[in-house]
Amino acid sequence: MNEDRLLATYLVETPYSLNYAAEKIAGEQSTGTFVTVPGETHALKERHRAQIVKVTPLEDVTHPSLPGGKIPSHHDGVYHRGEVVIAFPVCNFGISLPNILATVAGNLFELQELTGIRLIDLEFPRGFSEGYKGPRYGVAGTRKLIGVYRRPIIGTIIKPSVGLTLEALQQLVYELATSGLDFIKDDELNANPPYAPLEKKVKAVMEAIHRAADKTGKKVMYAFNITGDIDQLRAHHDCVVSAGGNCVMVSINSIGLSGLSYLSRFSEVPIHGHRNQWGMYTRAPFLGMDFNVYQKLCRLAGADHLHVNGLNSKFYESNASVVHSIQSTLKPFLGGYETMPVISSGQWAGTVQETYSNIKSIDVMHLAGGGILAHPNGVAAGCESMKYAWEAATQGIELHHYAEKYPVLQAAIDHFSTK
């Protein structure tokens, strides 16, 4: 790849020709505007104008995907769809994620000539690894900290998400930390609320985790939600680390990629990246961006773990889309930017087999909230049921057959399969 340019691939829909739409994108996002202006010289355009690399026609449709399109006077009622690859000169924005987004995902979403526009891929020059070092821990570092190998990391989420007193939270964490779990996380809704300030929460939780470690010999990883304004991130991080914490969590879309990158420069523990709010960027099929793009941006900015949704979940996303998200996060990127996919949402032992059969990888974190906490035989049984389900899947044994050996797995099937 040419090291002087960044390639962006778009899925577009337009009542104009695809080539005309590609020209509008290239011009709007580089040197052009709606009229020719003084100073837009040939030499300037040669150096700074975005270039059309490839236009691939797809299907035509008879109705626009988005409102507000400008219809040409000669329109025949057909809207053309296709993939467009645009090369943007790196000298226009430098190695800067905020300014890259202004270029590849800026005003083009508002162009009247487009009735659909979705960013589906970005190809970064290798030089970006000089400015953004990526995850410090990733899969290998997280496994080393937790001491879990040859299987997924099994975890859960604090539920109820909000409202627990510090005493109730401490009691729950102790129960979870002595149940065989590898990982526990705060819910994205609970960071630093007035009724349970982060400093007091950290103290209560870490007391429970240390007490549990003394009993079991294993220190569970707990992701404290430190989401807040950027000027709070260091203090929140330091609060966790000074208490012996081994993971921090942020809502990436709340603090932004710049906030994530800032945190990653000094974080002494893995950063658990939650993607809440992601649906509003991607749910419309001809608007926003593909997760393939999002995960690259998050990996560049330093996310060690990244949520990818789950198969057969409670959300709108199809299983094929979830599999695509997991696989894209597991793909090599910029020579080793390793981020662990976090599978969550409506998960229990019964979702394991289909997950593994589609991704063929154990380098994931599999979180089950109700699927562990609401197991009829208790939290420890819920944790065991998840581990047994993964054993069955990786050995190619049908879940019901494996459950004949393990009552906690059969109990999970009986309880959750009807929910």
C-alpha cells in the first residue's frame, strides 16, 4: 500500500451515477466545495485532492434508503448502489484519529447527492503505528494477568446495573469472585454515581476481591467503569490501580477516541472498551460505519478488550453481523495490534456451541450476566455451565450429550432454553 495515503471504502446509494457520487465525496472531503474557488490550483489538487481508486456497481433499487436526497431532473426512478474506494492523502490530516474521522466520516454523510452512505473499511499505512501504539495488553497480556489459557475468559456483569448499596455490591462481588469466574465488570450505566462514588466503590470491591483471593488463591479481574470527562480519567485510573485493581473500563463513544488514546498512554492495566451507543452509528444499513472500521479505530486508540455483541442476543443485530464483528477484531492489524473480542448480551451456556462453530477461536471473553447470575443452582454453577459448554464445543460434542455428564449444564439448558 502507498504509505502516503489512506484508503476508505464506502457503500453508497445515489440517484446519480456512481462515478459522479464518488467525485462528490472526493471533492467535498478534500480540496473542493460546491463551486471553484481561487487558490485551488492544479499543483494544490495534485498534492491534496482525494483520488477515486475504484468504483464497483452493485444492485439498483427504486426507493431511497435515506431522506433528503436531491433528485436530478432526468431521474428515471432508479437509485444505484455500489462500493467506492477513495484514497486520501495523509498529508491532509497527519497521524491523527480525530482529523481522520473529519476526513473519512465528515460532511459526506450530509451530501444531497447520496441517499445512502456507509463507511465499510479503512486501510491504514504502517506509519500509523508510530503515532498510535495500540493495546498494551490485548489477548496475551490479559490471559497472563488472569492466568487463563486454552479456553475463553469467562465473566459476568454486575446486576442490578444500578442501585446496589456498597454493602450489597461488596457481598455480590465476593460471591462472584469465589465462584470460579475469571472476570467481572461494572455495567456501562454505573461509573461514578452520587450514591456510590467511584473511590468508595473501588475500596469496597477490592476488599471483597482480596478477601476472595485469600480464600481461593485466584485474583479475579474486575473492570471498574471509570468513564467520565477527560480530565477525570487519570485520577479515576490511579484510584483503581493504587487499590490493587487490574482493569479499567470506559464507554468509548462517551469519552471519544481521543479520550481512549489519552488513557492508553498511561494506563498500567488493560482497558476494557464498551461500545454502548454503537447502534445509532450502524443500525441503518446505508448509514454510518461498519464494525470492521470501528474496531480498527478502537485498536489504534488502545482498547485491550472490545465488545462485539453476542449470538442469539437480546439486541437487533443478526448472528452473521456478530460473527463478522468477532472475526474482524481477531484479524491481524498493523503488525500485531491485538484486541480481545468481548461477547455479551443474552448469553448463557446454550449460546456457546453456535458461537464457537462460527468463529473457531477461543481467544474471546465470554460474558454472561443473567446466564450466570440466574442459574437455578447459583453463581458457581452458572460459571461451571459456561466452562462445560465451551469444553463441549471445542471437543465437537453436542451440548445435550455433554450435559448428561454435568448436571449444572443440564440445569442451565432446562432453565434458560425456555426464556
